[in-house]
Amino acid sequence: MTAPDTEQRRRWMAVLARARAEEIAGLLAGLPPLPEPERLRPPETGLVMVRGRMGGDGGPFNLGEMTVTRCAVRLGDAVGHAYVAGRDKRQAELAALLDAALQDPARRDALLAGVIAPLAQRQQAARDAEARKAAATRVEFFAMQTTR
């Protein structure tokens, strides 16, 4: 089994962490079914401390707590892990299942094309729409000195 590189795995996990469970399940429905995984850690919800920095490079401080759901599954020889923001246990389980399945080179291309790419495109389109919306309210300020 050829393991994916860390950057590739980081990219698909970022997409899965931002996707809703319904989106993931809908895209998976159009593909051949995956085998039933072994649950190593069933989905569980807890809190994590979110840290910030003053000015982006100053001293760290505790900003507050955030709800996170995690899950770990085994699919064959691969172990899939997922941490997602919020309380959606189904999303965490699907993300962990896909993480494990994507580690299998025989399944990787089909899952990247059938699930990850469409999710990434939807997420990029949403970011672009939000950026256009924000740009429409942009105000340009200039100093009176520049008009002399």
C-alpha cells in the first residue's frame, strides 16, 4: 500500500472537515459502497481550547473553548482519523471513513474525483461568493493631502 504524502492528506482532511455530512453522504451514494469499517474510537464530542496571538505574532493567549467531534476507524490496514468542528457525529465518522479509504491507492483516484474534488469546488465557490459580497461593500478612503 502506497501511503499518500502528508500534504495530500492534509488537503483532503481540510475539505472533509468543512463539508456537511449530507454533502459527503450524497457524493458517496454515487460511488461503489465502501466496506464496513471497524470503529476504533466511536464519534465523541468534547471541547478544545482555542489559542490566539496578539497582532498575529505576539504572545499566545487562551481565546476560548470550541466544540469538536472526533472519530477513528480502521478499513483494512489503514486507520482514518477525523476531528470536525461542532457536534455532527455523522460528519466525523464519514470523514474518518474517507480518510482511511483514501489511503488505499486502489480507491484513492475514484474518491478524490467523486467526493473530494466536488466538495472542494463547492467550498471554493462559497468563498468566492463571500469575497464578492464583501468587495461590493468596500469603501475607498483617501486623505485630502493627495488631492492637492
